[in-house]
Amino acid sequence: MKEYVVPTPKRRRGRPPAGESNTRERILYAAIDEFGEAGYDGATMRAIAARADVDAALVHHYFGTKADLFGEAVGAPMRPDVALPEILAGPQSEVGERIIRYLLESWDKPEVQRRGVALMRTALGNRLTTPLLAGFLSREVIGRVSGTLDSDDAQLRASLVASQIAGLIVARYVIKLPALSHASIDELVERVAPTVQRYLHG
């Protein structure tokens, strides 16, 4: 399996030589530079294409959306923004359970956990990567969740869900509190999901 290194969004020295075979790599380097300088919201696919000296259509061809490209640039081990439509589409009364079960089942996979912990340790407290991840989560995750809520405080509710998820990830997988590390997925879903459900629809 390919070994992934979580990159820190900063300017790299030089650029891969021109050529069709490394166009994808040039775009990725350009994206890391652009995200690092402009932030997630400020970076555009057109600006990234200009940095890589390619047509903007090629950026979409190789990476799809800006969220897809960002995931590649930071070495994201999972894509909650991709899973959210299905998670949010089911019965409203079970959304909290589906969110927590998806999170735990994903992070319990060794490769996701290894890369995810590396990304969390790189991002937390880093003046470049912390705002980048915050921008991505705000736009692609919290924004999508809040868009499904019919309440005046939808953004706050979605942000509380994000805080619950972040705390659970850090406690179980990064600092590995013993009781949380040894608890089963079913037990944690049973205990945590009602809190998430209350944040959303309580």
C-alpha cells in the first residue's frame, strides 16, 4: 500500500519539469501553495491552474472539485463531505447515530487511523494548516449540515456536532484515553449519538 506523507501547505522549492506525465503532480504542488497562501475559501481552481501553468479544465479532470483537490493536498484519510449526503438523507431521528457510526467505523480502519492521526497532529496548533482545515470543515461539512436544519441557530447546532466529533477523535485516536480506546463502536454510538441528535434536532 502506498505510504502517504501529510504535507504542510507551504511553498515548495522548484516545480516538477513540464510534461503530461507529471501534470497531476504539478497541479498538486500548485494547490498546496495556493491553499497555503489564500486559505480554503480564497483558493480557486482557476488560480491553482495558473500556478501550475495548465488549463483549468485539467485541474477538474485530475481532481474533480476543490474539496477533492484539498483532500489530496492535505492527505485527508477520509472525506466526510462526500459521505454526508447519504448520512443526512435517512430518517431524521437517526442522523446522530449514522454520523457517529460512520465516524467510528471509518477511523477504526488502520490506514485511516494512521493517516488521520498524523494529519491531526500536523494541523492542531499549526498557523497554516489549522485555518485551512477550519475553512474546509466550515464550508464543506458544517455548512452542509446546517443547510438541512430548519432553525435560526443552525450554524451553531452544526458547529456543536463538529466539536463533539473532534473531541471524540482526539480522545479515542490521538491521545487514546484508555476507556474510550477500548470501548466498542456500538457502545460509543449508544452513548454519544443521542448528544449529537440533540444538537441537531433537540
